[in-house]
Amino acid sequence: MRPALRRAFAAGSVAALGLLFGLWFAFVRAPGPQDVCRHIIEVTMRESADQGVGGDGQDAVMNQLQERCVQQKADKIQLRGRVVWAKYAKCVMAANDLDTIWRC
């Protein structure tokens, strides 16, 4: 194989890898289950505070909710795949109220 052809092939390979990385970065990279659950809990607490709901046991309930939520989201990644998870996680992180989160 000629050196010029070899260099062109190498440059094409590097460009293809760069394109794949760019597409992964844009479409598949997403926040992790802990970040998504933390956002859901923050929105839940904000809406419950707006409605006047609260109390002493609220922290304990939120800690249990966090643990169950993270496990549920990890299962969702395994069952549906990273691409579907990325779309879901980005939708949840962009939502500012529970109605929008549940529509994701």
C-alpha cells in the first residue's frame, strides 16, 4: 500500500472515530440515575412546599424515595438501553414540574 493511501486511510479512520464520539456526546451522554432522582425529589419537595405539605418525617421519606428511585432508574437503563435512557433523562432534567416529569 502506498504511503499516501495509508495516510489517507488513517485520517479517514480518525475522522470517523471523531464523528462517532461527537454523536455519542450529543445523543447518548446523559445524567446518571442519582442526578435524575435528585432532580425529581427537588421538584417534588418544591411542589409539596408550595402546597403546604411538610413535616418531621419528610426527610426519612425522601431518603427512601431516593434509594428506590435510583434502583428503578438503573433498571430502566438495563431494560431499555442507553439511548432511550438519555432521551428520558434529558427530558426529566429539563422539566420544572411533576406533570412534565411524568409525561417524559
